[in-house]
Amino acid sequence: MHVLCHIDDIAEGCSREFQLGEHALFAVKKDAVVYVYKNHCPHLGTELNWQEDQFLDPDGALIQCSTHGALFLIEDGSCISGPCMGAQLTAITSRIDQNQVLIAMPTEQQSR
């Protein structure tokens, strides 16, 4: 597992992007839980954010793709609206340990 950030580096109800080597990731904190995904829309493969650290819809209730407006559930990355309906974001295994957000890098997840 690798340290992504300190838990307090992501404000409640907000998102933040990360670049770890060639891996573009983002995290969302909702109800004190941190969800981490690859920054990659399943529709066209574009990055999801429309500005730095901006991954959520105006209400902060869903992840929104800036390219085609697809909407994804924060909790599991399922697309509930848009051209990739039924697809999912690629979740990154994560956990909190001593206030650090730890992740399994995507290459480590594939080798399991």
C-alpha cells in the first residue's frame, strides 16, 4: 500500500486529484469515507475533471464527467446517467491507517 495523502487533505464533500507516476487518480470524501478512482471516463477515456480538483456535480452529490456530463455514484463509481450508462469508474483499493489514505496502485491491483 502507498500513502496517497493525509485524511485532512481532502475536505468533507469535496474531491481532489492526484498524479502518482503515470497514474491519474482522484479521491472524494463523503460522510468521512474516502473513495478513490482512476481519473478516466469509461466512455471515451478522458479525464473526468473540468478544473483542478473539480470532479463533482454542482450539488456535490455525484461525480460528473466534464466531457459529456455522465454522472457516477460516489460510493461505487456506477454510471447512472450519460453515454456510458451502466459502466463503472475503476475503483482503487484504499483504506485509512493512522489518518493516512493508503492505496494499492492500479498495477498492484491487477497482479492479484
